[in-house]
Amino acid sequence: MDEHSSEAARSLLHHSHLAVVDSEDKFAEFEFAIHHIWEAFSRWSSEVHAYVSTQQLPVQDVSVLQVIRMNERPKSAADIGKFLNRDDSANILYGLRKLEKAGLIEKTGGPVRQTAYRVTERGREVTDQYAAIRRNFLLANVVSVAGSVEILEQLTKNLWLLTGFYEQAARKVSMMSLSGDVVAPLIAPPTPAAKPKKNAARKSAEKKAPAATRRGAKAGNA
């Protein structure tokens, strides 16, 4: 996100329904950054795959292909779901069929429920070229800006920690949905301060003043 886009995001989020207090303001900005990095990563991954294979695929399918290639070991749909933190098995199987039709992966045989996939020679060539472009055009630039891989390591640890927070919160909401519970927010947003009424000080002074003084003031005004 460039500086202009970042400022626009802050303006959009500032005092929105997701950012009532200062801590929510910062967290909303963080989540907005997650959206942007995911979209940027998706475009990057799909564009690189299209360049090296001349085949356009969504980032989810490109990631499945890369996971199948990792460690040179065949992987099942269940393995892929676990590695990519996905629970949409139907979409994973659909993506596997597309990759197989494109000639990038093949089945290794065995029982249907235990079917595993491995890359073909074409898939190996495509993933090798993908890795080379990633290494030369992206990773080198990231390391040069970050200064050292230690910064990336710390960032990765923080992201894994936040992933755990989101997973735990999602499980809690899922359990609430299953049980039919309707739970009030644990931390209610602060209520805006009431605006002082006009002439409140004058009315207070008038009430405290003697009755004769008030009658005199009214006569003078008349």
C-alpha cells in the first residue's frame, strides 16, 4: 500500500463502527492491512504462475500446486487442507481436478479416500520457474528493505500468534451459533458524552436566586 492509499485507509477507518476507541482504531487499521497484503499476494502469485505456465489460475490453486511440490512427497486433499489451513474440501478437490486437467499434477493411485497427488514433469518445471522468479524479484527485494531475515522471522512469529487468536475466536463464535446463544459484547463501546444544554448555568443561577430578585429581573426585562 502506498502512502496515499494508507492515508485514505486511515481516513476511512477513523471513528468507524470498527474503531470506536483508540485500541480498536489501531486494530482496524491492522486488519485493513491484512486485506491489502492478501490481495497483493493473490495478484503476485497468479501473475507469476500465468507467466511461467501461460495458464491463468486463482491463487488458491497456485498454492495447492506449490504445496504438492514441497518436500517431493505426494499429498492428499486432507494434507493440503491442513497445510493451507483450509476446511473447504469440495473446493480443494475441484482445484485438484483443474490442476490435473492442466497436466501439472497426477494421482499416485491407491484407495479413493486416500488418493494422493504429485507433480508431473510439467508441474515440476512450472514450480521451479515460479520459485526462481520469487527468489529474484520478490525475496531479494524484501530482504534488502527489511535489512535481515531476523526481522522476517519475528514478523512470522507474530503472524502465527495472531492466527491462533483468530482461530480461537472463530471457534467460540461457532460454538455460540451451534448452541443458539446470543451473548452481549464483552466490552461495550463507550457512549458519547452528553452535550451540555444551552443556558444551563443561567438556569441554575436563577433557581438559586431569591424569588424577589427573579421578579425584579423579569420586571426589568419588561
